[in-house]
Amino acid sequence: MRRATLEMIVALGLMCLCIAGTVEAARFPQEFAYLPTAVFAAASLLSLVWAGQSFATRLRRGEGFLIVEPLELRRLALIAAGALALAVAIPTLGFFTSFALLVPGIAWATGYRRPRGLAVGTLIFIGVLYAVFVLILNRPLPVEVWQALLA
């Protein structure tokens, strides 16, 4: 998949998620809705601009609208299946355990084969998740499977 094609797909997907976030944030109580609604709306607009720039790049180069290679389509399907597996695994295994297993698993399935890089990347990713959800937002997360077994 060419970079402009990938950027366009990611930008349009991000735009859809941001629009959904805007709709959801608009349902918050009025005193809490302003900031998340504004941020999601701005992100939707910026994603649309990003998709437009990628599309314009493809037109300037005289390339087709969308060029998808079979290998890249397979990787995209693996990532989508991994995201679905993650959504199913979180309530069962717990938030951090699911990410610790599925992030390197998805990366391995899509062709990344450096164990040290997988381990370091996963630890950094889980560290950021922990900092955001536990330390900053102070949000309760699903109980980890290993915590339930030890309790």
C-alpha cells in the first residue's frame, strides 16, 4: 500500500472515530460537554484535511484513487481482527493483560519479528496506558485475570 493510500485510509478512519466521539461527547452534561465536543470536532476537521491532502497528492502524481496490495490488505485484516480480539479479551483477561498479549501478537502476525523491539514497545505502550488511565484519569479498569486468581 502506498503511503498516500495508507494516509487516506487512516485519516478517514480517524475522522469517523472523531465524529462518533463528537456525537458521544455532545451527550455529556452541558458543563462537561464543551471541551471534548470541541476537541473531537476539531480532530474530525483536521482528519478530513489530512485525507484531502493525501487524495490531492495521489492526483498530482497521476496515481489511481486507491491502490491496495494483497499483502497490505492481509495486514489490515489482521489488525482489525486483533482489535476485535482485544475488545473481547479485555473483560475476560483484564485491560493490561489483554494489551500485553495482543499488541505483540498483532505485531508478530503482521510481520514484525524482533523480540526485543516487541518487548520494549509493549512495555512502553502499557506504561503509557497505565499512566493515562490509572495515574492521570484515575479510572477503574476491569480486574486483571491474574488478580482475580490471586484474590
